[in-house]
Amino acid sequence: MNSSVYIIPFSVDFSHPEDYFIFMFHILFATSVALLAGSVIIGIVATGSLLSQNRFIFMLNTSISDTLTGLSVYYLGLFDVQEGYPSRNGTYHLLPSLLGVNIMTFMFAQFDRYCAVCHPFFYGRFISRSFVTVVCVYCWFHVYTQILVQNVVPVSKAMQIYTFSIVSLQIIVVTKVAMTIKLYIVAQFQLARDPPGEERENKKESLKIIIVVVICFLILWCPSFINIIIRSTTPFGLLSRNEATNLFAIMARFNALTTPALYVWASPALRAAVLRAVWCKVLAKSTLRVDCAQPVPHFTKP
């Protein structure tokens, strides 16, 4: 009895010099994302003072998604994969939907920071770490329940669900833009009224992180979003050979690298935690040992 084994071809055929660049780029990109976002996960989980703060729970959730996004590039970027309708060697939208988890997490994180700054008494009484954890779990449940339904219904219904998800994302993007503007106004005026102290600096740091991260996310993700809308509603739009050569998809996946990098850059506490919990144990250099001796700043407020 003869049996045939289907082997998925590489994303490029290595017939041009740029093919080697594309292939190596995705290897380096996937490795960099997995190392950086994975370091953020370990740093937060290994540091109790960070894990007790709500804003770092949101960072942990996006970093888990970013790490998985980086690992997914080993498949989406190295092999001939085309998601969507029709699909070729696709993952039933499971891997691209990791960005959807981040979109929802950022939206809830914006509401969280707004309540923490503008309504501190309500926030301190009702928004607990358990509540934030449930919200983060819901982001995963919402995205992948929708994907599950989309994959089990007929193609015509799946296309309708896909269109509905695009419309929903438009609403979320508009909400994120509005909240970013609102948070910027809050950062400019309300924090100036707070007395100097650790709590004020903590609020300023958290607002700076969420505003900068969301702006970068929208800049990198919106071109892909617009192209998807154009392709779904008109005969126009750019269609790439596969995911590895889709410039818009590459830009969107770049969020998985910029987001943890911005976390580490903007938060001294997280930077110290990542250094102490991860890189001091990996790189045995004298200069790092000095930095590792510095304790992670402790905050009592979420």
C-alpha cells in the first residue's frame, strides 16, 4: 500500500538573494521575540512585588501572547503558509489571533489605568488582582471561542463571522484611540495636581507605558487592519504570496518585539526584575553582577 507524505515547502525558494535575507530575518525575529518577551514573563512571575500589581498582570498577559507570537514565526515565517480564505497550510487562524488577545488586553489595560488615576477610591475597593486576572483570561476565551466557532461552521458562515470580527475590531480600535487621548489628557493635568511621592511616580510610569505601547501598537498594526478591510469589502488590496512575504503581517507581528521592549525601557522595576531573574543567571559578567545586587523597587499600590 503506497502512502504519500505531504511536506510543507519553505516560504521562499532561495532562487534570489533576498530569499536568504527573508528566511534569516524570520529566524532572528522569532528568536529575539521569544527571548525578550519570555524574559519579561520570568521577571514578573519571579518578583512578588510586581506580580501583586494589576498593571503588571496586564503586561504578563501580553508578554505570554508575544512569546507565543514569536514562536509562531518559526512556522508562519519559515514555511509556505497562507492564512485566510482560501487557506494554504494554515493554522485555522489560531496563530494570527494571538494579536487579537493583545488588542483586547490593551483596551482593558487602558480602562484600568484610567480608573486607577481618575477614580482611585473606586479602583482600590473593587478592582482587585483576581478581577484583573479574570479579565485577562477572558481575553483569551473571547478570541479563541470565536475562532473555534469560525472553524466548525460552514465556510459561508465563517466568512460572516470573520466580517463581524473585523467590524468589532474597528470598534475596539476607535475605543483605544479615544482612551489614549483621554489618558494623555489625564497625564497632562490630573497628575500635576497630585502631591510628589512614590504613588504619583508609579501612576506616571504606568500611564507612560500604556500610552506609548498603544500608540506603537496602532502604528504597526493599523496598515494590516486597513488592508484586511479593503480586501474584504473591495476587489482591491494587497495579497502576498504567503505570510512570510506579507509586509503588513510582518509589521503587525513586530508588536510582539516592541511591546516587551517598551515595557523594559519604561519601567525601572521591571528592568531590574528581568535583569536579576533572567540575564544575571545567563550572562556571568562582572558588570552585570553589580547591577544584579540592586533590589527591585517595591510598590504598595496596584
